[in-house]
Amino acid sequence: MARSGWFETVAEAQRRAKRQLPRSVYSALLAGSERGVSYQDNTDAFAELGFAPHVAGLAATRDLSTTVMGRQISLPVIISPTGVQAVHPDGEVAVARAAASRGTAMSLSSFASKSLDEVVEANPTTFFQMYWLGGREVLERRMNQARERGAVGLILTLDWSFSYGRDWGSPAIPEKIDLKAMASFAPEVILKPQWLLRFARSGSLPDLAAPNLAEDGVAPTFFGAYGQWMQTPPPSWEDVAWMCEQWGGPFLLKGISRIDDARRAVDAGVSAISVSNHGGNNLDGTPAPIRVLPSIAETVGEQVEVLLDGGIRRGSDVVKALALGARAVMIGRASLWGLAAGGQTGVENVLDVLRGGIDSALLGLGKSSVRDLGRDDVLIPEGFQRRLGDGG
């Protein structure tokens, strides 16, 4: 019997999110920069890869578990850090609870709308994400706070540039939700009464503050923090090495698309890297992560853990990424669509959809574990891969 409100695909979660959310809020989730070339390639590239299935001698049971940064997880999918998850009143706490209930890790953005304390309470396997924002003194203080509040790993995101314009129009996002903003957005919000009712029942308005960046008890707005980031000089590789040393634990560098950068990340002392183009919201024209993953995994995969984020919509996408060298993948939009569609239950639904797709693909490929996947399991068309920064 089908469960009430259940959806069978991430695509359906996206459709429900679109129906639930005000136009500007939904548009903010798409977040591809400029023409959206990278955003589109992130998903299209997976469709170019095929499988080489078996028909007999298949594994009766399949093991989907793996480890990421020393933490055992029940499936090779973790939550990617995404900022200000105000598509639902429970925001990041609901996502963290969903991840915990499905046995996987949560990553919390420093631009999140919920505090690290709340999220760690909901999911003890939480990685805290930071941008290079504010200089070494500020960053060291925030790392210490993250450690004290229970973060079990650190993520440094570097795949974000100033490319934020969109040819189809960037959504209007207010500095904060006040009477002026409420009046401005009333015409589109009134068309989505269910979304409005959720917040009314919670007794709160969508919060665009960033509590994890608070100084002296005052949390900046999202755009206030964004402005501070824009004014901070970008980090050097020496800065990355310093941050790894200061943290002294599991450390993931997010945003690698070049072989030479992957090598430098290893030299800087990171534990893991994520092959990523920030979901197509970085420099438009950057290849899909799945296209550059094989060459990067070949180069550094025995030295650090290699993850991938960008374009994951199906369990079969996860399997393709693992076959080409990833240990696990990170999901962002998929979990946000689930959150908008049904809160914690919607995110659990998304994770269940991905789990089912992974298991089905393993069955067809004759594999008993995600750790058995390799290149022979996928068909890679000529010209699919991109090797960036392979200068030795």
C-alpha cells in the first residue's frame, strides 16, 4: 500500500516543491549562474553514461554502507551544506533528523538558518562547513566553536565565485523579512497558502539570519555575511594548510575540478575532497563534476577520500559516480526539494528513493557491495571525460 504523500522520484519531489513554494523561493533553489550551462550539464552528463548489466548469478543481498571522514554511513549519500533552508520552518533541523533516521551524515552551512547546536542534537554525525570569511583570527575562533559544539568534521567550500547573475533573472531575495518585505512578496506568497500556513503554525517567519556567524551574540543577515565574504581576500594554499592544521581532524575541501588543485589539496593535508562546481552556481561553463571525476580519482584517490556533488537525481547517478571513483556523493537540491515537499518526511523520502535506486543498480550489475563498483560497470562514451589542469 502506498504511503500518504509518498513520491517515487526526486523529480516528483521537485514538482511538489515548485507547487508548494512562492516563485522567488523556488527560483532561489535552482541557483544556476549566467546561462546555466554548468547547471544543465551537471544532470545531462549522467544520462550520457550507460551500464553493463548481468542477468544471472546476481547478489541476493547488497551492502550499501561505506565510510566518509571516519564515519560509518548506511548509504553512500550525505547531505551537502546549503545555506538558509527557509523553505520549511524546521529548515536544517528537519534535514538533519531525516539524515540521522536514514543512517547518514549531515553537513551544515555556516550560512544556515539553524544553529550548529540544534543540528548536532538532531544528528550527531554533522560536518560543519565554512567559507574563507573574515581572516585567520575569525576563522580560528569559529573552528574552535564548531569543535566545542560537536561538529565531527570540517568542510571548506572554495567553489563559489562572484558569478551570481542569471540570464533568466535572479530571484529577488530581501535582506530580512520585515513588514516591507512581506508587503512586497505578498502577491506571490498568497498564491501558496500551504507554505504560508506552515510558518503560521510554527509561529515564526522565514529567517534569513546566519546564527553560526554571530559576533557578540548578533547574527548577520545572509547578505551581510555574503558582503563580508566578498570583502575577504581569497585564501592561498598556505591558508588551506593552516586551516587543516588548526582544525586537526577530518577536513574536506569542496570545489575541486582540476587535477593540479587536487594534488595541492593533498599536499595541504586535507582528508577528503569533493569534486564540485557548486551545483552550477560558480563559474558558468565549468564541466559537470562527473566529467572530471575519473581523472581526479585516478590521481589522488589512494591518498584522500574523493566525493562528488552536483547533478545527483537518482540512485543510478550515485552508482555511476561510485563506479568512476567517488566514495560517496553529496546532495543539495534533492534534499531541499524533499524538505519543501514534506519537511523531515520529504527528505527521508528522497533518501529512500536514492537508496532504492542504488540497490536496484547494484542488483543489475551483479554487485554485492557499493565498494565493488568499478569502471567496467559503466559505459563511457568517447569524449565524455574532461581532464583539467593535467600539467604534471
